[in-house]
Amino acid sequence: MTPIVSRSHRLPMAIALVSLAALVLLGAGCGETVGYTEATGDKTNGKTLFTAKCGSCHTLADAGTAGAIGPNLDDAFAESRRNGLGESTFVQVVRDQIAYSIEETSTGAPGMPADIVTGQDAIDVSTYVASVAGTGKAPTPAPPQTTTTNVEPGGDVGDAAAGKVVFTNGCGGCHTLGDAGTTGAIGPNLDDRPPSSELVTERVTNGQGAMPSFSATLTAAQIADVSAYVSSAAGK
């Protein structure tokens, strides 16, 4: 027999769902068109993609990310999870936000890049986030830091080729850089204002304004690599 749920019990859940959507969805933009999905995502791949492409903007304890540009996903989902909404609902909310992201908000706050992940990758990310956001899990410990850096011929600190990989996966969603093929518009266009290696190192390490610090998620060697790459490629 199907349990009968009174309107008084259904209403808080409806309100919770609306609150969740208001926190997570900034609006409907132009991205990949999707409908209701019953597909099963790969949580392992979803975590990898989320950490690389979304973690610089969003806090999610399970992924060990602390981005402050977009909503804190643990905060956004916690109350609705306590109110009994299930993961299938969360998958749809996250999947829709990815597909219908808004790049320019009415408030002037930074928007979300369009099509940051698509197709099965988007389902994987949605499945992963839906399974862990707001569960109260403690943050994943940051990887051990190292002071080792690579030195290229000519005395430049850092490996620019390795830095390009780190930049494309972790920074391109927010910054435009022609050499990397990225078109992010949340942070400065690096081709318009090419930064020095020292400035890149300082910003990546300490953050500023809407840009978070990456000192807990990138090693010293990776930061040196990104600095070498950006300073050598920006504006070229």
C-alpha cells in the first residue's frame, strides 16, 4: 500500500526543493539541452572531473575543494538532504545547472561557464555531487606539499608543458588564454593583461578577491609549473 503523505508534510519538501534550486541554480542560460536523465554516472570519473573543473569555484568537502566563487555545495544540499529529498532529485538539479548555466548574472556576480562538462561526463559529475554534497563528510586531507621545483634550460623555474596541463584542467574555466584554448570569463583575460611569473605564483598561492588560494590543492612544483606556463604563453 502506498503511504499517504499529507499536504502539510509535502509542503516543507517542496519549499526545500525550491530553496535548493535557488541556491544552486543562478538562472537558465544557453548550454547543452538536456531532459530528465535516468542514466547512471561514474562517481570516480565524476569526482576527478569535479575536482579539476569545478573545485576552483565550489566548496565540496568530499572532493577537498574550497572554491568561493560559486555556491558552497555542501551548504546548498544539506537541508534538503535532511528533509528527505533523494539523490535522484539532486542529480537533476546539478545536471540542469551544468547544462543551463548562466555566464552573466543580473547581480553582477561571477557566472558559471557554459558546457564546462557535457554528455556522459556531465552525468558523471552530477551523480558524484549528488552522492556526497551535504552529507557532512569531513574534507579530504590535502596532498602533502613539496618544495621541489623543476628548472628548465635557461634558468626558468617550472615546467611550462606540465603547467599547461594544470592550467587547462584547473584554471581554464575562469580564465581566457589563447594558447590553452580556454575561454573562461570569470577571472581576467590573461592574454589582455599578461602577468609575470611572480604575480601568477602569488595569486595561485594566496588567491585574491573571488579567486581562491590553491596552496592546499596544488603542490609547490605544480604552482611553479603553472607560473612558468602562463608567464610564457599569455599574450602570445
